[in-house]
Amino acid sequence: MGHDSSTQAEGRERPQRDDTARDAGRGDLVIDRCVCFDLRFSDLKKKLDERPATMDQIARRYGCGSCCGICRPYIERMLETGETVFTEVLHAESDKPSERR
């Protein structure tokens, strides 16, 4: 079953995955970016390596996690583990913003 265009943000095309994610051979589900701001988690991680931030600071600086919020659990996992490409659906543990460093 294909993706219905009504599930995508109006007037916004689905971002294309980069070759690294496609070549990883991890199946069809690859989550590697904040779709609202089209910022790859790997690029965000580089920025955070230079200037660490909490989830709230990330939302203010880069926008990620401040719009639809779907990327928040992925960014939180990235902060914990360093992972930047995900092949599973993650859900937020709570509606409260994270204060992780």
C-alpha cells in the first residue's frame, strides 16, 4: 500500500533520503532527519558536537522539535547514543520537554 498524499504536509514534498541511509540496507523505513526543517540528524549532531544543547535549546536554535514534534524522540535518542539513522518508530515518553545536556 503506497503513501497517501493527504498524510504529507500540504505543499511540501517528502525529503529524499541520502545515499548513506539508502545504502545501509536497513529496509524501507529510514528516519534520518527532522522533516519540518529538513535537517539531517547527522548534521545536527555535528552542530551539537561543537555547541552542546538541551532539547529545548535545539528547538530554539535549529527549529527541530518545535513544529510537529515527531523528531523529538529521535533527537533525544541521538543525544543519548550518538545514533543518527533510525529504522524503528520511536514515540515520545512524555509531553514535557527534555532537559538532557
